[in-house]
Amino acid sequence: MNKVNCIFLVDDDITTTYLNERLIKKLGIANQIMVARNGKEGLELVERFYKEQGILPELILLDINMPVMDGFEFLIEYRKLNIEDKESAQIVMLTTSSNPLDINKVRNLGVSGYLNKPLKAEGLNQILGNN
């Protein structure tokens, strides 16, 4: 089973985040889980994590609809970060949106994948290549 050092959850829904953390822990696929409640907080945590530990989360699960800064804004600002190898982080949109415009916008922003909530073991295993 593929395991990553860090998975980063960026989602304003506390219940969803709690359930996602439980699933990730149950599957044993990450050494560390970081959580942010919106895109702005997410960018700040990515920068701080990189500054303090010199590494990036390998997987970022990003919601689209959030207050303060949504998932699309996060993606645009993430690309502007002055962090070496930021492209190595796999970013997957995890959302309830099935809007074709959102799906198309996600593809145009170069995201690794698009999963619908709720997060399931099959989706995580597919992302990490644990088929």
C-alpha cells in the first residue's frame, strides 16, 4: 500500500473534515494530516509547513465552495507561491459540486483529480495508486 508523509485537507465543513480524517487514519495512508478551513488558511499552512519542515504535503484534498477563499482562488494563489517543487503536490478537488462548469474549470487549472463527497476508501486508493 502506498503511504504518504502528509495529506492536507482544505474544507470548511467540520463534519466532513472529521470523517475524512477518520477514514485516512483507518486506512493508514498518511503519517500526518493537516487541516485548513478555507483557502487562505490553507495557503498560510502550506507556507509555514514548508518553512518549518522543508517539505510539502504530497496530497491536497481541496473543497471548491468555502468562505474567505474558495478552492479555485486557492489554486491560483498556490501557483504563485515561491516554493520549490510545489508542483510535486498532488491536488485533488473533493466537493459536492457536480456543476459541469466547475469540473471544466478544475481541468483547466491542472488539478490531478476530481472526487465527489463523501470521500471513500476507493477514491483515496485510486489517487494513491493502491488499486
